[in-house]
Amino acid sequence: MSPTEPIVAAPFNLTLVSGLSAVALVLVHLFSSNLRFLEAVPRSRWLSFGSGVSVAYVFVHVLPDLSAAQETLRETWGKGWTFLEHHVYLVALVGLAVFYGLERTAKISRRRNRESGQGDVTETGVFWLHMGSFALYNALIGYLLLHREEAGFASLLLFAVAMALHFVVNDYGLREHHKKYYDQVGRWILAASVMAGWVIGSGTQVPQAAIAVLFAFLAGGIVLNVLKEELPDDRESRFWAFLVGAAGYSALLLAL
């Protein structure tokens, strides 16, 4: 090769790397219960750090992309949809509202069971509602491992790391609501749903407009699922750890 000939980086195998990322996310669900130090009060600094990373990914990476996605949707659906000019952001709001509703439902269910002497755990119907909703949430993340608007190894790795830390935070909250039922059944459902989403993604391709909508819904869900864990007083969250996670991952995202 001539000294002046540019060196071209070999393309990475998206299917292989995304598949390994999906397996890693599955393992997070299956083994996060072994991280007993996360159950400490005040809240473990690692949970707050993971929350900060997840939020940084949404605000620094996902939300700016939604602006470009808005134009994609406008071109796809035409000018007749001007009354939905900001509907990508409305989808993010819907994602936030859906998971807020799920959280409220779980808290009310636990209170009813406590008052009736059945323990500090959700009712069976609420457990399955939560598992079904988070299974779809996880399947969406598994799908987006293959089909994000921005391709590339670094982009995939940043997404996978942010989602892995986000799963640890979600597992902590779901285990608190559902206790042994989550460990016995729930975590297996959520782990399987990640792989199901990846398998579906490996065999299908949806339009870019649909990807934008899916990412917007995910962004709203991530923000709510993080804040519901960090804001309540009884969590005694570590603000400095949250700040380090958010600032550090933001700097990494901006650098890359």
C-alpha cells in the first residue's frame, strides 16, 4: 500500500456486535439481583450514577436527533399534518405519561395490599401489567440495537452502555414493587423480551419515520423511569453521583 494511500477502517459487523450487546443486556437483568450493595439506604451511589448516564444519553444524544427526525416525519406524512408539527415531542410526552401511570398504579396497589394485611407488594394483575409494559419497552430497546438513526460502532456501544445502566436502575425499582415475584418470573420475562426485540429487528426493517417515533417514546420512558427513582425523599439519592454520571457521559457523547 502506498504511504499516501488513506487507511480505511474495516466496517464492523452490526449483527454480531448488536447481538452481543443484546446478550449483555439480558445478563444485566438476570444477575443485577446479585448486586446487593445497591439496596443500601442512603441510595447506592452507583444507582444514582447509572441514572445520570441514562438521562445524559437522552438529553445529549436522543432529543437533539428528534429535531432532525421531525423533518423526516414531515416529509413522510406531508404538509397536511401541520397540526401535529411537534408530534415527535408529543410522543416523548406520551412515553413519560405511560410510565408515570404505571408507577402510580404500582404504588396504589402496594398501599392497598399493605392496608389489607397482604404485604408490601403489588397485586397480581398489576404485576402482569408492569411486566407486559416493560417487556414491550425492553423489546423496543432490543430492536433499536439494530435500527437506530445513527449507525456505527461507537454509537451502538454508547447506546448499549446507557441501556445497561438504565436496566440496573429499572430492576431495582421493579424488585421493590414486586419482591420475589420479580426475581422468580419478572426478570426472565424482561430478559427474554430484549432478545425477542433483537430477533425481530434482525428480520425486519421499518421506515425511518417509525424509528423516530419509537425513539421518542423510549426517551420519555427513560426520563420518567430515572426521575421516579431519584426524586422521592425516601430514596435519599446521591445527587453528586447523579451529577458525575450525567456530566461524564455528556462529555463522552460530545467528544465522540
